[in-house]
Amino acid sequence: MRVFKTAWFARAAKRARIADADLCRAVREARRGRANDLGGGVLKKRLNRNLHRSILLAKGGQLWLYVHLFAKQDKASVTPAELAAFRKLAAIYAALNAKQLTELLLTGHLKEICREQE
């Protein structure tokens, strides 16, 4: 299992004081079904003692990517248009090969936050 966050998500999580260890723990919970599956490889996961919501993209249970964070007090969920965009983004990330993933890491677009062996 590999877990990543986008550069945008990294900045948002830092402002919300959400540590990488908490994100990795949340993915382990999501793998056990403790997240809202929005379909198309998109999940919504509660974070930070239920103060924030994250949008998490999943590929085959092995690749997880945090892409969006919002405060519960600001909005309850994503809009249908946002969900459609996240599903398209999930399909794009799911199609990445190892070389493309490495390129995103090297350019700083993605940051790997944890890797666990099954």
C-alpha cells in the first residue's frame, strides 16, 4: 500500500494541523470500509476528530491519493460537479504507470507519505 498527497492537499493539511501519520491511519481505516465510497475510485474520509473531510482517490486498494480537504463547518460534502471531476481525476491517476508516478514525485506534484507491505 502506498499513500500520497498532492501539493495542494499538503498545504491544506498543514494549515489544518493534520499530520502524515494521521493520514496513513485514515487510509488503513478506509481500507477496512470506514469511509464513504462515492464511486469511481473516490472516497470521502473524516479527519481531525471529525472537523475535516478529505477526498481520497483509490486504485486497486494499493495506491491511495489525498486530493482535497475541507472543513465540515464550511460544507457538508462535495457538489455533483466536484464529484464528477474527482472521478475523472481518479481515472487519470489510475492510468499512471510507474515512470509517470515517479515524475510526479520528482517534480513535487505528489508527496509519498507512507508505504506499507501487505
